[in-house]
Amino acid sequence: MRDTIGWAALDRGAPLRPWAFQRRDLLDDDVAVRIEYCGVCSSDISAVRHSGDAPLVPGHEMTGEITAVGSAVTGFRIGDKVAVGNIIDSCGACPPCRAARENWCERFPTLTYGNVDPKDGMPTRGGYSAEYVLPAKFTYHVPDGLDLAAVAPLMCAGVTTYVPLKRWGAGPGTRVGIVGMGGLGHLALKIAHHLGAEVVQFTRTVDKAAEARALGADDVVVSTDQQQMAAQRGRFDLILDTVGAPHSVEPYLAALAMDGTLCVVGIPEADLTVSPLSLIQGAKTIAGAGSGGTRETQEMLDFCARHQLTADIETLPQQQVNEALARLARNDVRYRFVLDMTTG
């Protein structure tokens, strides 16, 4: 077993504190990653507050360096810069896994934390830690030229928005709306822009308009302005809804063109309520997306490298992890916190 240390909630809802624990020895197809940076996601807050899996080490957006490789690993060498996301294994045999869409594994994928790993029977512990051991298949090369800290959020917010934008055809000749401008939304805006779509940012506050345009928006719509929203009717081929708070989707369905799609990637606590006629009129679709498989994730990183695209981040030393979680809960960040896991 390999000794390491991380930041853990030792009881549900407790502040995170340093905690020593163990990772498994490397299997033949494993790599060990020294974690340098780990993004802070709103799902980490939810896990700390609500999960009964204590001690809980959160974190599922990691970048770092390979420090050891298993005997059967050929795609990585010690010293390689890599990234790890929220999925660290899957059954490998079901139809989604065979299609490299392991995030929809029928057995359910092994998550970076809060699961039991079938390979060793140990609870998975996340990236707020010094080291991670996982299969090489679920480890990703970070292309040269990208800042490791700013890459970390791409492993959750980046792939979660890249996959549906690609799947529903965002590109030249399409008009894409982005609802929300937080950790997910600001990356969705950047990615849609670099895919070549005409991109419109929906935001509740007019003071974000300049920021949205700087990130690549061709137009900005204030969603609390009824006149502006009424003027969007029938305008969009695709709308990506990244908002994690309860809200009505009816205005966005009205903004879709015929055969348009509203794709939900945010996870509000309240259920969505939709009038059937909102879908029937114009043959519109509501879809969902979450995370990505191995092929899509590496493709996303390579796309971001070609366009020098990363998250807008605020980096904090790991000792300020509880401050980061508290500020994120208040939405006091532009646009993603990343913990520097190398600070002593």
C-alpha cells in the first residue's frame, strides 16, 4: 500500500482537515499521479454536506505528473504531465464502454471519490490529496503549452460542455445560446465560440455583458428582461443550460428554432416542469449530458490546446480549501477555484 495525505471531511458537513490514508499498490495497468492542482466543483460542496461516506476526500479535476507506471503500461512515462477527471474505471464490456462512452457504463462507472473500487474493494478518495493511483486508460495526456492549473477544471466543466456542443452540432452556421455564466457556462461560451458557432450568452445581470463578450459572446441577453427574452423566440438551434439553481426552462424552449434542442447540464435540486406544447410546437427536444468518455475527454483536451483555451481560475493554496468551498457556495469566484496541492 502507498501512504498519502489529503483533505477530508471526517463527518458529514464537517470542515475539511488533513488526513492520512492509503492508496493501493499499482496494478499492471495502473499509473501513479502526483497531484499538483485540483479544481473545486459545486458537486464537492454537495458531497461534503450530504454524503454519508465519511471520511470523504473530494476532488475530481486533477492535473499533475506521472511518478510510477505499472508493468503493462505503454502510453505513459514517468514525468508525463497528465489530467484525471471524475471517472477512474468502468466495466469495459457493456455497449457504452465499448463505444468509449464509459461515463454511461451500465455497471456504473467507478467515480474518483465516494465509490468503492471493484478492483481493490477500497473506497475511492478524491483529488484533494497528494497522489492518485488509477488505470492508465482513464488518465489523459495534457498537451504542451497549456497551464496545468487552468486545465484542471476542463476535466469536469470543460468536458461536460464540450461533449453536448459537439454532439448537437455547434459550429459554423449554427446559433447557440448559453444559459448561466459560472464554472460551466464560461467554458461553454469559450468552446462554442471556438467551434465557430454564433454564441449568445443568457445572464441574469447586465453587468456580466462585457465579460461575456470578452469570453467570445456575439450577443448577450438579460434573461430577467421580458422584452429581451420575447425577442429571442425561434432564434436558436441549440441552447446549453448550465444553471445549477431552480429556474423555468419554458422561456428557453420558446427561444429554440424548429427542431432545436435544449440540453441540460446543470443539476438544479428542483425538478423541471415543462408544458408538452412547448415541445410539440416546433418539434423541439429536451436533452441531457454529463461528463464524457475516454475518447471524448482526450479530444476535448486536444481541442483546447489547438485554441489555447483553458478555464478562468483563481488559484488558492491547498490550506485554504475550506475558504474555497465557502466562497464557491456564495458564488464568489470568477470562474473556478483551483487548489495548489504542492503548497506545504
